[in-house]
Amino acid sequence: MTYAFEVVGQLNSGVNEVLVKARGRAISRAVDVAEVVRRHRLLEGTVAISSVGIGTERLTNREGKDLNVSFIQITLTRRPPDGGPAPASSPPRAEGTGSRPPSPP
């Protein structure tokens, strides 16, 4: 799972919080990524799912038709091995996606 390795890499680089996002059929992939990372042997006991958000976005397809697309956002937080809270001076959150690269602004 490439996405899981990317999230583990972010957490190992010093980022204490990673946001995994997905839309539509990729939602199950985002859930799998979160669970694989949470149970990863190198991170065992130090990563928790701190929040999960779900919803529906209204998008317009190429033909101009409006579509409702479900989404999920899963926030993974790294704690110190002793189980305490993440340090107050945490590096900024990294974002990853289970469906496609982020849209340009």
C-alpha cells in the first residue's frame, strides 16, 4: 500500500498529525490506510485515529451534470511511546489522499 507507506513516512519524519482524505469509491482505501498505519509494527501504540469526518460534496462532472459524492477525512495523530499527548509544538499537519492528488487552488 503506497498510501500507507507515505503516511508512515510523514509520521516518521516528525509530523505528529496526518489527514487522510478520500471521495467516492476510494473511501474504503482511506479506511484501510488508516488501519494499516495505526497497526504498523514500527508505530505500534503511538498512532491513534483522533477524528473522522464524513459528508457529501456536490460536484459537477465533465458533462455539466451535478453529482453528490461522499467523502471521508481521517486524522491520525502520533503520540509519544508513553501514551501521553502529542507535544504542544507539533509540526504542521500533513495531508494525504486516498483518491487523487489535491486540486490546485
